[in-house]
Amino acid sequence: MPFDSGGGSSAPTQTSTVTIPEYAKPYMETVLGKTEALTSKPYQVYGEERLAGPSELQTQARTSIGGMGLPGQFDMGTGMAGAGGISALGAGQQYLNAVRDPGATQQFMSPYMQNVVELQKAAAIRDAQKSQLGADLGAARQGTYGGARQLLASTEREKALGGQLADIQAKGTQSAYEQAMKNMQFGTEAGLRGAATGIQAGQTLGQLGTAQQQAGIDLAKAQEAFGGLEQAEQQRAKDLAYQDFLTQEQYPYKQLGFMSDILRGSANLAATGGKAVYDAPPSQLSQLVGPGLLGLGIYREFMK
């Protein structure tokens, strides 16, 4: 190794010149020109919707659920059940009041009861008068008419008549009372049956309302499920369209890479199905068309 006069040493300078083969220059110019054009291209925005919106069935289902309120049967059933309960309470209270209040009981008695009693009394009086008349005639024939014995017998017959009339009135009143109680019981039972029917009808309406609402929910679920299938199909179509867009966008870059691989003799061609047309010496061509050569500035430096 030579030394300079100052006692230092200097390393020999080696220079090398790399030239581009004439047959490769047009292709390299093409690659670099396309590279500049592609890198200068503005960002391409995908102009279509990428997400599929709700299908028609899904929209119908969601609208149905959103507008669903309480079934009308609920209000009607509640009203009928409430009215039935009030009616039942009223019937029971009316019966209780009638049992406790004789005046209320008379409302259930036949208005013709006293007429029947009076007719029975009149018949008893006529029978008593006939008996009195027969006794008077007998006393007259015996010559005892107007005597104490005849007067005593007459008084006893009048007492018996009074007792008979009182008995007729009591029995008539008791019979009327018993019939009134039966009428009250029948009316109460009828009222309770009507009240129970109203309550049962209210409960049935509530059940029908619940069933109707559940049927609406089940229908909406089915529409949502089938609508989801339609939405999935639409989404697959949109995904395919977007993938095609990306493939089209990448196509010129892949073509450019394929051409660059050919020029470099890259083994990457195996992945693309291509085949290198030549194997360049690594000391020249691989350095020449490496990653740095793809820059337009480097190419221009080599062309100076």
C-alpha cells in the first residue's frame, strides 16, 4: 500500500460505470413513464354504497313494531271486567240490604198479594156469617135467642173469626215474604251470573289481545329474519362490486410490477405465472433495475 510524503496513507479510488443495454432502454423508459403516471394519479374514490341498507321486509317489520301499541281488547276487556266486578258487588249489597230491611223486601213482593189475602178474609167472613145465621135460627127455635148463652156463643164465634182473619193475613204475608226472598235470591244470582259473564268476557278479550299482539310480534320477527336474508344477498353483491373495483384499480400496478419483474429477472414471476426472459448478471442488471431504479430521478441520473 503506498504512503504519501506526509506519512499518511490513501486508499485507491475505484470507479465503475454501469450502462443500460440498448435493448432494455425502451422497456425501462416505459416502466418509469408508467410509474410516474400511476403515482401522479389522484386518489380514486369508490362511488357506490358499500353497505346494504334494510330490505323492504325489514323496513315493514320495524315499522310494524315501532307503531305497535296496546291491543284495543285490553281497554274493552278491562272495562267489562270492572263493570262485572261492580255489578257483582252491587248485587250482593242489594241482597244484604233487602234481608236486613223489611221495607226493601216489599219491593220484591207481589203487588197483588194483599188482594188475595182480602179475598180469603172475605170468604172467611161469609162462612162465619152463615154459621152465625144458623146458630141464631137454632136459638130462636129453642127460644134462647138473645139470652146469655146465645150471646156467649156469638162472642166466641167472633173471636174465632178474628183469629182466622189474622191467621189468613199472617200466612199471606209470610208467603209473600218467602216469595220475595226467592225473587231477591234469583235476581241476585242472575246479577252475579251476569257479572261473572262480564268478568269472563273481559278476561277473554285480554287473552285475545295478548294473542293478537304476540302474533304481530312473531310476524315482525319472521319479516325481519327473511329481510335479513335479502339484505345479506345485497351485501354480498356490494362486496363483490367493491372487490371488482379494487381489482381494476390494482390491475395497472400489477402489470407494471410484472414488467419490472421481467426486467429484473425476478423470481416473483412464479407467483404471477410469468417467466423471466433472461437472467441478467447480478453485478449489472440487478443493481440497475433494483428498487432505486424505479424512481424517475435515478433513471434520469443514469441517462445523463
